[in-house]
Amino acid sequence: MRECDVIVIGAGVVGLSAAIMAHARGRKVTVLDREGPAAGASAGNAGAFAFTDILPLASPGILRKAPKWLLDPLGPLTVPPAYALKILPWMYRFWRACSPAQVAKSITAQTAMMDLAKAELEPFLHMTGTFPMLRKEGNLQVYEGEAEFRASFTGWKAREDHGIEFRHMNAAEMAEIQPGLSPRFTHGTFTPGWYSIADPKLYTLALADYFRASGSAIERADIVDIRPVEGGVEVISADGRSFRARDVVLSAGAFSHRLAARLGERIPLETERGYNTTLPSDAFDLRTQITFGGHGFVITRLSTGIRVGGAVELGGLELPPNFRRSEAMLNKVKAFLPGLKPEGGVQWMGFRPSLPDTLPAIGRAKATAHVIYAFGHGHLGLTQSAGTARLVADLLSNATPPIDMKPFSPQRF
């Protein structure tokens, strides 16, 4: 049996950030992951620090759009027929989270989390030597016609109430920020406080390099069991290896609920299967990230190419990928950006770990205070990684967290 101080299960951006922050507090940390750093959603996301994205996916607005979207198997939101019955309990919880009172609570909690994540980000990037990878190019949300534009006002009012800066624009003003948009987009809203990273995979790998350079270890281990023992926690890998630690941080993304179940907790974590296509860097002169909200996807300029991706397929962990979804988004963006060159793209599918109310689970396990959960960030894992790392480090050192942790309690369900 291997003896450790702290074990972090998961080498994605959240797990590695938490491991680095815990190490900075003086803990000796070992990271275990079934595939190694940046193997999951941390590799293929849109690369955004979406600090202004405080509105939960679970909302009355999404309920109005969902019936139309669900009828399109390649649309912004879909549930494969083979998975429909299995996801019904999660969908019921999602529906309950769409009540106006719950949405208001979620916005308040999400805003606090976003403010913390933004405050922690730049110091964390400086500490890890990754600050040169940060970009501050904003985000442009575009709308097809007056009706779609005005339908967005409720969401922008909520952001305004929480002090988020934005500017509504007409077509001519949008063209100054981003030339080449189709004239079908008549209005837009620009948020300058939307940051991005040069490439999310390279960033996560850089965090792994920094962590290793500090003298810490990252090992491949497919953890299949976790159980409390006297004075700590034991974790066991699929090949029979056993590790014992004083504390364990569970940050295994979309697989986290399986290990939480070993501790007797049924956390309603679902898998949003995200798709994208990364085109060569010269595919388009992209100057800011563009969100096509009515179609559920974005286009982002990375150091390694132009990434077209997003949408939500609630399909679990086992079904094969449906790359027609990537092709559908690429076909749309060819019409939305007429000058785009669509050749030479690389397709990808990854698992986003999502909870019904759009908030992550961050806090201690019910079975033992020596296990800390940090998962379920949905689309916002990269965005909230530094803030989550701060909260995990506070919990590991028994410090008082800077925000109210009750909305993020893993036991809230």
C-alpha cells in the first residue's frame, strides 16, 4: 500500500489546479488519473474564461427553447433515444431547477463563484508561469433579427444587476470588432470581460509540467474504489494497487459520481457530450470569440487553430460519438462566416460533467470529511478552475472559504 498525504483523483484542469494550490499551502500531493493530464474535456473545450456567464443552463428560457431543439437530432440540445429513459430523473431535477426562485439563487451563487475565479486566475497564472497564454479578446454574442435580440434582454439585465460590463451593437458596430459576419446577424452584444487561453490542452499540460517540477507526482491509475479508513482514505485502482492518504480530492470529471457512489452518495451527475472541429489557424480572421446563441455553439481563435464547437448532447458515457453533430455546426458556421475555409479540420468529442442546477459540487463527502468533492462544472471547468482550487485548498487547510459554500454542497440534492 502506498502512503500519501493528499491524493487528487483527476488530472484535468480542475484537478491539477487544486493539486497545485494545495501544494502551495504546504501539502504533499499526488495526482492519479486513468489516462494522464488533459485527456478529457480539458483538452477540447472552447478555451474560454467565461466569467460573465452567470446565467444557469437550467432556466425558464431554456424550457421555452428545449422542445424545438430536442426535435432536431443535430441541434443545440438533444437526447439520443437510446438514453432517454435513463436520463429522466436528471431531467426532472433540471426542470425543478428552472423555477424563477431557484434560478435567482443559482445566479447569485454563480456570480460569487465567477468573481472568485476571476480574482484567483491571474495570480495563479503568474505562479505557474502560464500568464503569457492568457488572452483578453472579449466575446461577441450575435442575434438574427430584432426579436431574438430583444429576447436576450432579460439575461443582460441580470448581468447588469451584478455589475457585468457589456455593450449592445448594431451590424456596423459589430463589423468594427469582427469583420466577415453574415448580414443575417443584425444585432450583437460584446462583453470585454470574457477572457480565453491560447490553447486549453497546452495550458493543462503546462500545469502538469509545473506540478511535476515542484517535485510532485502524476501517475496513471484507474481508481475504482474509495473508502474511509482510520485517519484517512484508501483508494484502489483497477489493477489492484492500493493508495492511502490523509485526504482525497475527487475531481474526475464526468466519472466522479461513480466513485462518490462507492461512498454511498447518489449525486445526479450527467454527461454533456460536447463536439467540435478545430480548423487550421488561417481558416478565418477571427478577432474575438463569437457565440451563436440561437444555435448553441461558439467559434474561438486558439494558438493551434480555429475551434468550432459547443451544443449539448445528454448521452452518458457509453454511447459512441455522433460526429454528424460536429459536421452540422461546421456547415452552419460556413454560412454564418462566408469567408471561412472549412477544410482540414480535426473532430473531437468530450464529456462535460453537469449537475441539474448548473452549479458544481464542491465540499466534503457525507461519509468522511477526508474526501473533498470538486466536480460537475459543466461548460465552466476551465473558467472556474482557479476559484475551485482556492476553495479546495481552503477546505484542506481548514480555512474559511471566501464565499458561501452552501449552494455548492454535494448533498444539496
